[in-house]
Amino acid sequence: MNSSSSLERCCLITVGATVGFQSLIETALNPDFWRFLSARGFTKLRIQCGPDAQWAEDMLATTKEKVPSGIEIKIFATRKNLMKEEMTLCKPVEGRRSQGLVISHAGTGTILDAWKLGLPIVVVPNSSLLDDHQTEMARHLAKEGYATMSSTDCKDLQEAIHKSELLADENKFRWPTHSVQANSTAKTRLWEMAPVEIEKEQDTQMIFD
């Protein structure tokens, strides 16, 4: 048996606080997706659903008997500090928790927070927003090797998760992880780290993304 099989492993899915992303939530609540995560050693699936939290709770209630044993699913609307309260659950802890994963809409705040913690991230653009600006962002990040891009299709997302694990191994020394400071107010801007073609994201960034 794999020695990591007894460790916790968390997958966090986040869609942002103010705008819904039901197609991604539907995939996250697909029993096939649960079985895939379970087979890869995940023990926790935490889904931040924004305004669709109650809708997601109702959907989960109809299929709860299909949740694989050994995996816990938690739905919530928002967190005051998503990085400290949720993303840190994806960080490895020796002897207790193995490396987890963040699956996110293409919100710059979420992406930067995942980078700071050194977490693998799959970016799923919400193509219904603002002239589909998130797709441009996700393509750029995937091209530069900062993240893995996926659609909301269940099979596509599964493949992206596999690729993200490989990419995380390649990126271990690409940038250092950061400690989470309780009173930190400084915020790195994505367009200071990436080419100018995505600078317009500054005008569309949401306060809780």
C-alpha cells in the first residue's frame, strides 16, 4: 500500500465571491469526479460557490449517497480570507497531509494566493464574463507554465489535474513559497509578473476573487 494513502489530501474549488459559475460547480458535484479524486488519494473536496452555495447544497443532497467512502465534501459561499482559511489546507504537512490542489476561475487574486503557497493550480475560465477575458488570462498562464488550463468538462478537468501535478514538480524551484502573514496588506499584481497583454485584468478584478 502507498504510504501516502493514510494522509489527508485536499482539493479546493473556488469560483469567486460575487459571480456564479454553475457549470464548474456541476462538474465538482459529479460523482464521476468524486471517484476520480478518491482514486488519486484526495480525502477532502471543498467547494467555494459564491452566490450559488444553496443551489449547490441542494444538488449535493440529491446525490450524497454516491460520495465515495473516505472523501468529505464541504460547500460554502465565501471566506473572509480564502488563502488562510482554505488554501492552507492544501499545503503538505509531514506525516499528516500530502500536497493538495486548487481549481479556480481565472481570478487574479486567487491565482496569486495559490502561487504564494506553492500550490498546483488548474484555471477554469468563466467564458460568460466580460468579453471572455478569463480565457485569454488562462491561456497565457498555461502557455507560460504557471498553471494548467481546463474547461468545465469533467474529463478535461481530470486530465488537467494530472497535468497540474506534473507541472508542480517542474515548478518547485521556479518560485519560492511564501508564509502567510496575518497582518499583511501588500498585494502583488499579476500584471507585474506577466506580459502586458493581460494588464486589462486589473480593471475587472473582483475584490474577493
